[in-house]
Amino acid sequence: MPPYKPVTLRLWEKIIISDPNECWIWSAAKTRQGYGVIGINGKSQLAHREVYKTSIGPIENEQCVMHICDNPSCCNPVHLKTGTVLDNNKDRVAKNRSSGKSQKGESNPQAKLTEKDVIQIYQMNKTLKEIAEMYEIKFQTVSDIKRGKIWGWLTSNIEQASHRAGSKFQ
């Protein structure tokens, strides 16, 4: 069995160090979001937090280690700073880096449909499969729109308007 390597050595050998002002990229395991991870005492830890601890100092309770460069794989200590969760969230929104989950409708960067598309889908009297093929989306997406599971804030307005219009003629 190879000799045990100290955490600091294991940490720094996985970082591609370049110019002092450039991002230093984590070259090993990463989260789905691109943050470097390293195993310490049997637990996965975020690499940039460990770099902060070894280069700058301890991280106070409840503090985030934020990337000034907005590159989750970056481990350059010059690009790291601490802040609260609120600071981190404000920074994310200010730099338009939201994952999209907090943005609804067309403003969501993951949206494949326009509001006009969704309204048309909701009002169509075709099979879910036919609609999915027309818009080149998944069958489940059409089903979720029709049931108000997604885009419900938009389609519920259509439903309410049709009920109001229908009640005038009864």
C-alpha cells in the first residue's frame, strides 16, 4: 500500500496552476455543477473551500467560499472570498448566474418553449404524442403543461379566463 499523503499535498497536486491572475483549475473529481471535490477523512469536501483554508485561513461558521471569477472549478486563492449565503445568492443573481429554477417562463435559461407555445399547447385538442412531436419536446412535458405541473402560473390564467367567459353565457 502506498504511503499516506497529507491532505494539502493531495489537494495541490490536483490543481492546474497557471498565471497568478488566471483561474487555477481543479483536475480531479467534480460535482455536477463543476465544483472540485476531494475526500478527507472519508467525506467529500469542496476543493475550493479546502484551498481557502490552507491558503487564507479558517472559514467562519455558516460562511460560503465564493468565486470572484464565477468559475466553479477554480482553486486560485486570489479568486476566492468568504460571504454569507445571502451574499452568495445576491452575487449569483447580480451576475445572472441563476440555475434557472428561480426564473420562470421564457426568462429561465433552460426554457425550450415560449409563453405563446405553452398557451397553444395547453389549448390544443390533439394527442399528447402529436403535440410533443410538433414542438420536438418530450411527451411528459406536454402532459405536465396540460396538468399545470409546469407553466401552471401561465395556464391557470387561461383556465380562469375561460371559466369567467363561460359563466357570462350561462
